[in-house]
Amino acid sequence: MTPFIRRNVSTSVAWRLAAGVLPSVLAVGLVIGLFYYGEYGRAAPRIIQIVAAALTGVSIVIAWVNASYFADRLARLARATAQASGVPGPTDEFDRIEQAVGSLGSALSAAEAERARTDALAAARLKEQATMLAGVVNDSIAQLDEVRLPLQILLESPFGELNENQEELLRDARSAADTIDVALRRLAQVAEVDRDALPVQHELVQVNDVVRSVLPLARAAAERKGARTETALEPGLPRVAGDRARLAEALSLFVTEAAEASDPEHPLTISTARDGSRAIIRIAPADGSALGSTSALILASRLMAAQKGEVAVDAGNLVLRVGS
């Protein structure tokens, strides 16, 4: 086999192609031998004649086997391509294969164009839905503020004497209104990210400083679960491109959710490390199946995505990659 054959075809086909060339090589040898022994006064030895006859027979057999093999494979390929294309073609196998490949190529191009059109339509609909959702949420927040204000006035400056049950009902109503307000504002931010309308600052951020700014919140959340907080911040991390405020908001949401899964035996751990020109923040404990199960985690993931960050769960650690 030549290096060209070995580089461009499989081993099985290469051997068959090499065997197909063998009759030509043997023919050249026979011609040289006959030219030598065909001169006047020379006669080919009996053994030469026997070997020549045997080689001629072997060459014919090899050529016939290879020709039959390639003809059969070519016919099967032509039938298969004709069936795949569904279009009756010419009788020549190469023409049928070429026609089928052209038909399949056209179908593939049409499918790619349809997929691109579908993706563009889905993206446009998602943006429309996010825009409508943002408008509804903003209207709901405005109406909710009209409810929270009277409740606050009644609790701080009651008009008349309120008994203990009435004050408790008002406090519960205000707490529920505050909870709804937080959920709606988170939903509004998610909608803003989905329609590419969330303002994001591009600045150089020192990740360790951002982590230190949320540590008091992390410790308070862990203490409520009876857990301690452990930190390991690698010094000398490079400044990375990001939005300090958005990163701090996302980080505070992540550590608060992680603190909910901590306990005295599983402390809340926060660490940072270098990853080339990027920085990594690891938070544990973390559950990969719950990464998108709460509004806080969904919003935090969206805030990371808005500044080209990455979020993943690896061996019980929430891994945040910041920077580009």
C-alpha cells in the first residue's frame, strides 16, 4: 500500500485497492521476462513458464474478485441512495449516487434554513413575552406599593385603638406584601435580562473585595441554621471584567441559598481561586438539581449570565467563573 492510500481510505479498502494494482505489477514483470527470453537463441526455462502461468491465473482471480466486490458495493450504495432520496434516477450508479447526494444536500440546506428561521422566531417570541412580563410586573409592583403604604401607616400611626390580634393581622399582611414585592422585583429583573434590557456596567472588579462585602450576610444566614462559615480567599487574584453591583447581588443570593442547606456538620464554605485570566468562586454546600428551583437562584444565574459569567455545580460545590 502506498502512503497516499493509507492516509485517505480505510485499511480494508486499501488492501483491496492494492490487490487491484497487483495484476498490473505482475503484467509488467511478465513483459520484462518475455522480452528477455524472446530474443533469438534464448528459451524460457520451464519453471519460468509455470510461474508466469500461475501468476497470470492468480492475477485474473484477484482482479475478478475485486471487480465483483466493488461492483456489488457500488450497486448496493446506488440502491440505498435512490431509496433515501425517493426519486427514481438514471441507470448509471454514479449518476444515481450523485443525484441522491445532491437531493440530500438540498434537503439538508432546507432543514438548516428552517431551523434558523424557527430559532429566530422563538427568540423573537421570547423577547416579546419578556417585554410583556416586565410591563405586567412593573404595574403589579406599583399597585402593591399602594397596598403596602396604608398598612405601614396603620401600623406606625393607627387611627384608633387596635387590639393585639388586629396588629398581628396587619403585620402579617405587610410581611406578605413585602414578600410579594421581593418576588415581583426578582421576576422583573429576570425579564429584563431575557430581553437584553438590564443595564450592566463593564469595569475591572477585584473578586475578593466583592466576596468580603457579602460575608456578613453569609455569616448571618449560616448562624440561623446553626452552622459556621469558612472562607479561603486566594491572594493576588487578577481584576476581572464585570459589574461589581450585579456580581455582589448574585453572590449574596447564592450564599443565602447555600446557607439554607448548611448545618452544624456541614459549614458554609466560600473560597476563591485563579483560573488563568478569570477568577473562580466556590460555595458549598450546593445541590445541582436545585440550581434553578428557586426564584433567588434563577435570578442569580441570570445576573451571572448578563456579565458573561458561568455557573456550574461540581462535587457539591457551586462554581462561579467570573471574567473573560
